[in-house]
Amino acid sequence: MALGEAIEKLKKYYKRFELGKTDKIKPRHVQKVLDKLSAKETSLLEEIEAAKKPSKKRRLEEKLKTTRKQADRARWLLDEISE
């Protein structure tokens, strides 16, 4: 699952949450997205370390920031639907 796909799935889950359809959101699905985001974070950290060009490093750092933000959102959603 690419980063964009994980973010899209998370958006879908948030929309369901906002509409009160939490019974349609399975915690294991949100956990799967969270696992993918965590794997992407690890991958990006490795790429940043190996990056030589400052422009590439900045681009990867922005992706990392987005990935971390989405992971935070996924954790919050998981906490909300698991209660």
C-alpha cells in the first residue's frame, strides 16, 4: 500500500467516524494502515540518511512529516473506535 493509498483509506475511515458509522470501521483495518505508515516512516528515515542532495532531503523530510501526522491521526481514530 502506497503512502497515498494509506492516507485515502484513513480519510474514508474518518468520514465514516464523522457520520457516526463507527461500527463499519474495524480496528484491525486501522491498525493495518498504522502499520503501513510506521513502515513508511522507517523507510523514509533510511532514505533521508542516504540522501546526498539537500533538495531531496527536504522533500523526504516533508513526506516524513506527513507520514507522522497521518500516523497520529490513525492512532487517535484507533483509540476512539476501540473504546
